[in-house]
Amino acid sequence: MGHCCSKGVNNDSITPIDHPKQPTSQPHPASTPRHPPPDSSSFTCSPFQSPLPAGVAPSPSPGRKFRWPLPPPSPAKPIMSAIKRRLGSGMQAPPKEGPTSGDGGVKATERQLDKNFGYGKNFGAKFELGKEVGRGHFGHTCCAKGKKGTLKGKVVAVKIISKAKMTSALAIEDVRREVKILKALSGHKHMIKFHDAFEDANNVYIVMEFCEGGELLDRILSRGGRYLEEDAKTIVEKILNIVAFCHLQGVVHRDLKPENFLFTTREEDAPLKVIDFGLSDFVRPDQRLNDIVGSAYYVAPEVLHRSYNVEGDMWSIGVITYILLSDPNFHDSPWPSVSPEAKDFVRRLLNKDHRKRMTAAQALTHPWLHDENRPVPLDILIYKLVKSYLRATPLKRAALKVIF
């Protein structure tokens, strides 16, 4: 979707969904060719005589985007399509997706916008950019090598966001918020490590940990489109662990999908990291967001109704779990050997009623994942209940004391 100007609405205020405009020709992330990470010797000379290094295309416009068409009947459809392409099948791929424009308000002119973020101005003195390794909603990512300081000689990932594409105050605020979220969450073992942010006259540079192990999507495809159930448990537990942490910090990711989870190395048991907080936002426990953002295959129903909170992330995790466990082909049933506990786990996440959907902490205690030796993070639901109690009338508090 385009820029959505309003942030929160009342719980019972649901705005009708805008009809999508004709999609553009931008491909779906699953169909975009990904470049393998270059080796440490693939760095060029300083690129700063021009805004971008040689061979690197400009980044997409920053701003919140929702990718149509609406989710398909089967959550495994994007993986089916990716496998067909991997095997060279001639079967038709799903329709190409592209951003649609929304009610972002009147655009400010370039001279009215303050594009000074207050970040360091010496990126070129500290890092040498290499080849492009990824492209997302708001920018493209290159690998780079540190020239001095604690990161000297080390390979890092640099997300480059063009200031020329920041054509609204909302787009500028999106970039500021992404950096704030990365700073706030950095330190968790499953969170991409944030190093620093820089800027010059042309771009903003967000320097992060470099993960050479590739995307979770690639791992799924390399296994023929399906994880063994025990291996899937390990992946889902890691995803829930970081999402529970994000929710406790008041952050909703809003774009959870296999492409946004990276392995630090190519080892089978490598740590898993969540990336791309370009669509993320801070949210209070009692707040309802109304921006339609995310990727169509993974977006929760309430997002389309413009009234949602952190439960939207849990729907996305349900879709990811379905994909991990499914056998996406057209000859066998999609759940040939999945346990009843796993099926119940997915059903409880893919509940259309967000009030009945499991939280991240509740999902970690589900029989499919429950481990007596693994600590369970504090549940965001506790904060909601405490806040509701503090706002209750004296009579209601007295009644609750009698009941409990």
C-alpha cells in the first residue's frame, strides 16, 4: 500500500479496505533473483564519487507498501511457485505483485522536507562498499568492509536508502523509526546486530551484521520445499523467541516471511536472525494500527480491515509454520505425515479471530513445542491485562478480586 497517514484507531473503528489499483510489474520477493554473498576480496575502490557504487541500481522508494493480490487459498502457494522455478517447470507462476498507492496525503515539495537525520557523515571513511546482496521494500543491501575502528577488516551489511526517493514526511519518519527499532532491539541472539547509521547528501546507510548463510526460504527450497517436523520445531521456536521479545518491547514487525530470516553461516545449526524492520512500528498494548502493510501471502485478515496489533505477526508465523511442514506438490496430500499436535499448533495461529490466536509466549508452551527445560518469555498478554485492570472502575476491580 502507499503511505497511510493515520496510525491508531479505536478498537471498534474499522475502516473499509481500499480497492487495489492495477498492480505494477514489480516481481514478488520470492521470484526476485538473489545474488550469492561475495567473497571478502570482491570490494571495489571507493564509490563515493557518485551516489552509488558501480553496477548497483538505485533503491526502491521508501514508504509503506502492501503487495497485492490478496492471499491465495493455500499458504504454501509461494513455496510451490518457487519450487517450480527451481525445477524449471513450465507451469504458470502466480501473478506479479507490485505496490499500490494509498491515502498518504498531500506530498510535500523537496525543499519543504528536512532530510537531515543527524547521523554520522563519515561513512566513506569507515567502510568500502562491495556488491549488492539483496533488495527489499525500502532500499537495497550491499556488503562492505570496515576500514578502521572495531570493524576494520570485517564484512558487514549496509542497507542503502536513497534520499531522493524520500518524497514525503512519512517516508522520512519511516527511516528514522527503522533505525530506532534496530537500536532498541539489537542484542537479542536472534536479532540482526545493528552497528551504526550514516548519511550523506544522497543516501542513508544502515550498517548491520552480515549473514552469509542465506535466507530461510533458500533452506526450505533446498530441502524440496519441506522440513522434517523435528527440524521445523527448531526453526519455529527461534522465530517465536525473537517475536516474543519484539512484542514485549512494543514493536510489531509486520512483514514476517521466510525471506526475512537469515542464517549467520551455512552450517545446518547456524543461528537464525530476523531482518528488515522497514515496515515495523512501535505499538501500545491497547492500540489498534490501521496501515495496510506487509506481503500478501503472509498478511493477517485484520490487517486488511485496518484494525490490528501484534497478533498480526502471529498469523504470519502460522503461515511460515504451514510452509515448513507442508509438502507442496500436486500429487500427494499437503499434510501426509504431520502430527496432530503440529496441525493444532497451526490452526491456533491461523485463527481468523485475532482474539483467539495464540501469543508468542503461549505458542512456546503449546504441546507441539513445549520443553520443560526451555524458559518461556513473559507474555505480552500480561501487560494488556494489567493495563486493563488499572483502567477499570473501582466496582469492577472489587468484582475481580472476589472472582479471583
